[in-house]
Amino acid sequence: MQTIYLDNNATTKIAPEVLEEMMPYLTDYYGNPSSMHTFGGQLHKKIEEAREKVAALLNAKPEEIIFTSCGTESDNTAIMSAVESYPDKKHIITTRVEHPAVLNFCKHLSRKGYRVTYLPVNKFGQLRIEDLLKEIDEDTAIVSIMYANNEIGTIFPIQEIGEILKQRNILFHTDAVQAVGKIPIDTNKLPVDMLSLSGHKLHAPKGIGALYVRKGTRFYPYLIGGHQENGRRAGTENTASIVALGKACELAAKNIDDEVKYLSRLRDKLESSLLKLCPDTRINGDVNNRLPNTTNISFEYVEGEAILLRLNEYGVCASSGSACTSGSLEPSHVLRAIGVPFTAIHGSIRFSLSRYNTEDEIDKVIEIMPSIIKNLRMLSPFGRDKLPKECR
Amino acid sequence: MWDYTEKVKDFFLNPKNIGEVENPDAIGEVGSIVCGDALRLTLKIDKETNRILDAKFQTFGCASAIASSSALTELVKGKTIEEALKITNKDIADFLGGLPKEKMHCSVMGMEALEAAIANYKGIPVKVEEEGRVVCKCFNVTEEKIRKVAIENHLTTVEEITDYTKAGGGCGECQAEIEEILKDIWSVKAPEKPSKPKKLTNLQKIALIQEVINREIRPGLQADGGDVEIIDIEGNKVIIALRGMCTGCMMAGVTISSIQEKLRELVAEDIVVEAQ
């Protein structure tokens, strides 16, 4: 059975070009880039080349890129750097819909005595600038707001927020893990001080990420040890994965405009077809302002895990905000924050596409999904007429 | 991804007895769409013999909820209502070859639907949940239900209660209260542990020790890249050697004492475990 992989916000396939590029550094060139001998030392140059490619995708300077092990490390590093650099400031502002890498790190800091404000979002997942303005004060060490949401794809007004924070001289970090490689980002114009990205979301392997730190930003390292990354991130460089991330960024930069068009066309086809073919469905999030590859659809009266496992029988991979898929009993914090009724959260499915998806694959999903939903609804005690009043 | 048995997968993909029996003699409805799972069970019952002739279900929920509901209908068909009332959530889980522990609440839902249906058949008004004191407000779980499930399934921790009833799994505010309820239950009556054999010959003891170590200890250690080997058994003293990642592990002391605890629990109370 052919796998139809529509879970690219979870992770992506390694691009063949990326694998090819990194391979020699897993086999022949295993030296330590910090070594004095040529065998190891020559790798230093490869790392700097990769840094230039990552910087190019973001229109940044190479020295503004720090390689990390993942998006989570980048996020943790950015926030920790802010609180270490400004020890007198004890206030952090973020949103209710962040990735756990930011959300749980902030919760951790709040147990250590920091005051954390979690900004609400409206039903489309949008922030209100007034809410942010109300919360900023002299005690604010950093504002961390994601570029685009992983579950619903909503893109935040990072430009506008950045301009406000720049005027007030407040450090601004954005978790752009879901945005980098999917939509163009220009740090030369975008007023952010720090920006996180993750390799495996853009067809590089897992275990590599990067943090952009604008030149002139106060920085305090999170991993302390050797002098690697100019003393900003200790630990022997993951040469192969760094080379891979460089290549992945190069590929993304080359094709990004075409991919935006391609992915949004496929996504829109999938979404509009499912909405037409399956009654009682709704789109979650902001349809006018979101990642081109993401759609989050709620199918009423049925539960997400059941849908996923039926899809699994056809080799189709997607994900759900339902409580039953989370390992805990908590339904998606993002869908709750945007006020999706519990009934619809349980039946929410996220499809996230990549450049490797084909129109045939999308057609296949459009073909099988309506019968899966119909079938599960036949099993369900609820339906348009059967639903209790308070849930309608 | 959940580790479902083949039988769970089969009962989810090809559920038996879906829908509603015609002119049902008993209806049992539990759960709600808000909580994330709900089950409507309908039964056809022979009034002369009190035998369940047919059973059908409708379920909103995950794969294990659907499989548990379907398993329930298979279990009750042909039984008298007295026999059916003896079915516990464990029977439903066992019928399916087991459920992941986080999904045990699906089997509890099946048992409750059956109880509700039989009460309905007997003309007993459905117990309104509000009658009992609600402990978990997120999932509307009463103290009565927590006590019942804890005693029937020998549950001793808050996490287990959450796996079986969902209570404590939402905002988490009631976890301390669940802890108190558990303390109250088990301070009176210790949970029945799987009983260990009374008297063992030396050979039986050695065989049992090997079995327990192979079954209960090694898979966990191997998952972390370690292992354990029995070097010798002298009377109540078990001499072991830790292997692989366990060698020189900072937690080796903890590992050894947990092996000892397990052997004391399942073989004999006087066992002492020593590293070679």
C-alpha cells in the first residue's frame, strides 16, 4: 500500500538532494570540525557554507545563525537568553496557542517566579494588538509569539507586533518552526530579535535546528561548554545535519514561490471538496491568512482518532486535535483557545501537505474520506437531529 | 500511536451489532459528546426467561470505544440479565485481548451502558449523575464511580483512576481529592495483589525467579539498552549481574532494589538480590 503522507507539520521526508549532500559527512568525513588536522578542520568550512545558506533563506547575515539540535532547543535558548540577559526583568509575554516548546518552558519559568502573560486569540486564532499593548511594561523581558500556528496554520502579524516592540525596546522572539521554508521570511525587514527554525519541518533530518539572533542582540548561551558556534552554543557540531539543513534551506529558497502556489492549490482542492462532500464540517482557523499547506477541518458527530485509524487503513497519514490522540485526555489547547466547541474539537483533522504530495494523492483522499465519515456517523449515536441542544 | 491488539483493530474496522434493535426492551445511554465518548446500547430481551436475544450499539468515540462497545454486545447476547450483570469492564478488555491502560475507560463505559440498560429494563429510574458528589468537574465523574472502579480493578494511583474513568485528566484540580479517596479505600482494605504461591520447592523457586525476571524485569531494561543475568541462586539470595547500559549506570542501585521488590512481591518475601 502506498503511503499518502499528509502530516508534514509533524515532520517531513528528507529531500533526496539533502540526503545525498549530507551522506559523506556520515561516512567518510567524520572528523571534528574543531580539530587542528585537515581531516577534521576542513569541515569547519562546510559548516560555514551551510550557515550562509540558512542565512540566505532568511535574508540574514551568516553570523546571525546559531545551529541547535531542534526547534525546541532554539525556543528554550531564546527565552532563557532573554531572562539571563535582563536579570531584573521578570515578565514574559506569549500566547495561548504556542507550541509546547514555548508554552511549557514559560510554565516552567513561572514556577521559578517569573510572571507570564498568555495572550488570548479570537475565533480565527488571531491576536489583538491592543491586548499585547495592555500587557507590556518595564518588567517585560521578552515577548515570544509564533510566526504561524502548527495546528491551524494561522499566521500572526509578526511585522506589526515587531514594530511596536522595537519602539518600546522590548526583546522579540518568534517561533517560526512552521513558517520557515513554507512562506518567505525576510529578517532584514522583519523586526524580530530572535527566530527559531527546525530542520525536519523543511525536508532536513530530525535533530537539527537553528536560532537566528539579530546582530547586536544581547545573548546568553543555553548550552555551556566548548567554544563552538562562537561560544553561543557548546557541543560538537552535528556536521552532517548542519550540511543537510543548509541544503534544505537552499532548496526551499529556490522554489518557495512556486511551492506556495502549488501547495495552496492542492490544499484548497482538498478542503473545498471535503467540505462539499461531507455535510456538517467546518474549517478551523483563519482561512484568509494561513500557511499554504495546512487545513484543519472538524467533522461533527465523529471522533478524530477513529477517523485517523480508518484513514490509516488506506495508508493516509494525518493528525487530530482530539483528546484521544494526545496521550493525555486534553483536547487541543489551540482549538480550545480559538473557541472551537468541544464537540467539533473531538472530530478535528489536520492535513498538512508538502512539495512531495501529488494531485493524485489528494484525489484519493477526496475519494475515501466521505465514506469514512459517513460510516463512522452511522456508528454514532449523534447526528444533526440527535445532538443534544446544548451542543448544537 | 496506540498499541491496539489485532482484535481491537478488527472490532473497530468491522464492528458487529451496530445500530439500534427494533422496539428495544432496554436502552442504556452513557457518556456525552462533550466528554469525547458516548455509547447508546439497545437490547431485545425475552420477558419470560430474561434472556438477552439481541444487542446493538451506537458509539461516538475513538477506536477502542467503538471496539469495546461492539465487544460488549457480543458478550451479552444469549445471556440472562442476571448473567449479564456480572460482566465487568475487565471482561470487556479481556475479550479484546487487552486495552492500552490509557484506554481502559472505554471498557468502563461499556459496563456502565450495560448497567444502565438493565436498570432501564427493570424500570429503575436512571441514576442521575448529580446524585453522587461530583469529584471531577471536567468529565463529570462522581466519587461513587471512582470508588467502584478503583475497588473492582485494584487501582491505587491517581493516574490509574484517570486511565479508567478520565477523572483528574482535565484541569487536574481534583487530583488531590482522588488521592484522598484512594487513601480512604485502601487504608481499610489493601488491594488484592496477584497471589503468590504459598510453598515452593527449591526447583520451583528457581524456575519462578527466572520466569519473573524474564517476564517482568528484562523487557524494561532491554528497552533502555540494558539487561540482567542471573548468576546464581543460593537459598533466598539471588545473585545477578547487570549488563549493557546498566553496567556502571548511576541508577544501578535503584534497579537492583526494584528487582528485589518485584521478586519479593511475586516469589517470596525473604528474597535478597545482590549484584555480582
